[in-house]
Amino acid sequence: SQELEQSPQSLIVQEGKNLTINCTSSKTLYGLYWYKQKYGEGLIFLMMLQKGGEEKSHEKITAKLDEKKQQSSLHITASQPSHAGIYLCGAGRDNYGQNFVFGPGTRLSVLP
Amino acid sequence: DVKVTQSSRYLVKRTGEKVFLECVQDMDHENMFWYRQDPGLGLRLIYFSYDVKMKEKGDIPEGYSVSREKKERFSLILESASTNQTSMYLCASSFRGRGNSPLHFGNGTRLTVT
């Protein structure tokens, strides 16, 4: 079965610093999704990547999917305390958007 | 904006009780999902449904059942709650079809079984 791995497990950065979170799959991904979760709450959808080499940005967050569609990175520029939370990558196990699987998450803390 | 609403944020039940967790979405999504989230284990898929009255087992269906009588509503049922079912339960929904669409999540129900 397809599993997703994330690195690092946790990250503590000073406000204003840049950071990168990685998501790796052993199989080709049917779309890669990035989510953010505040403690004790649901997941908020950030971005979706479908094509090899695709890159998307929203405000200070940029996500990329490699050409082989097996690795994605999430980059935050000039981090702020509001970026703190758990970042999870997710992918479908099929091309119908069903039977989704998630990575274990990366816990980000941003120190003011 | 898509809205996925879970009926309770916090729930405390006793061992052996029958527990219903309700989820409603307002975007006419075909797919609906139930996950549980536990520290160190991440999100694990319990059941999903791709249409009314249709259901598929996920990775950890034991001890759970589901019901989807209407397109907008997906219920998770714990027939006889046990302490190892204490967890955060997350419902999600999405469109079905090629090209994929993101899952949209509710705020979660934190269930404690004593």
C-alpha cells in the first residue's frame, strides 16, 4: 500500500526564518495535497498539486511536486507565529479521489 | 465555501454504549470519509462512501460501522464503545471523479470512552 513519509517530524524556527517540509511517497502520487491543522481542530486545505514539476504559491507558502510525482516540498518564507501548526501531506490511492492516505504530519512552532 | 459539520466537538461515553457520530456536508459531494487521529499514528481511514448507501472499508474498520442514507449525511457508529476507541474523529467530503479534488474536513469530534 502507498505510504507517505514526512520530514522533519517537528520544527522550531525563529519568526522571520524560512523553512521547508518534505513529503515522500514510494509510489507515484495521484495528486498531492497539503493541509494545515491547528491543535484540536480539523484540517484546512492549503494546496493541491497534480502535475510533475508543478509549483503553487499562496501568500508566503510555496509547494512543489517533483517530476516523478513521488516527492513534494512545502516552503514557508519569512515565517510568522500564525504559521504554527501541524502540516500534513495527503494523496489519493486511486485516481477517483477515494481512499485517501495522509503523512504523519510535521509540527511547526514559530518563536516570536 | 464548503462546509462540513460534525454534530459534536466533545463527547464522553461509557464502555459498551452505542455511539453515533454525525457528519453533514453542504456541497453535494459524492465522497465522504471518516478518519480517526491519534498521537504517533496520524490519520487513519475507517470507512469511506462514494455514493448513497455505498460504503467501503478503510484501514481500520473493526469495531465501527457507517450509514449513508442521504447524500449529505454520513454517520459513524460505534456498536459497543471501548476505551481504545477514545480518539479524535474527523469527517471529510470531496467530489468524485478523475482529476481528484481535495478533501474538506469538519472540525472533529473528540470522543472519550470511560
